[in-house]
Amino acid sequence: MFRVDETRVGQWSEAETRVVERGAVGKFARALGLTSVVHFDPAAARSAGYRDVVAPPTFAVTMLPWQVPGLELPEAGVLHGEQEFEWGEPLCASDELTVRGRLEDVKTRTGQQGRMSILTLVSEAHHTSGELAFRARAMLIVTEEGEHGGR
């Protein structure tokens, strides 16, 4: 079911803790076809100046918060419009991150395919040191199918 409470736009979610897992970094890197040892071998990563195996930049999508205040997305009818990232300190295995998210904007449009809601979501993650790990902004489009639960 799709629900959006526009009175909660701009409200940050509760902070959640995520840990970057070495195995997940390796699987993600393999899925991207990456072969650099810094993604798989802790000793090689350390000799290259990283704390542990380093995650590919887009690994950040696996760290995004699961709950955003005022938003419930449907199971179907959601399109990913665009995504942008700002990166800070690279993500390495064993890093503990604090992540949170918010609904930044909601717009409703009617087009050839019917009514749609255009949502802008922002997420942030910080290392335990307080340094920014990443900031992400995504645009999601909930189609009329998603707005009405596939009816």
C-alpha cells in the first residue's frame, strides 16, 4: 500500500546502525565484475592505505535506511527515477555506520500514463568518528498502479 504523510516531509528517521561486512563487500564487488584485490584481500587493502577491504562506491545502496517517516511504499508500481551520491571517507569492512533518511519532497503529476507521485528521498551515513560516509538523494516515482495497490 502507498501512503505519504506530507506533514512529515523533512523529518529525519531514527538513526540506525549498519556494519559493513567483508563478505558482502566481496559479493558486491564480484557482482560488478571487479577484480582489484583491495575488495577481497584485507592485507592488500591495508597496504593500499585502507583500513580493511574497501567497498565499491555504489555499495552504499545496501546501507540505506529501511524506514522513512511519513512514507509507506507499495510492493509494485515504483520506478527509480534517479540517484546521486556524495561520498566521504570510503566504506571498509567492519566500519560501523549511523544511517538515517528523510522524505525531502513530494510532487503529484498527471501524465499520459495517469497520476503519479514523485518522491525525493535523502539518506545520510556517518562513520563512528562523525565523518560523512555518504549522502544519497533518490527520486522515486509511484505510478497510478502503485498508488491504488495494483487495481
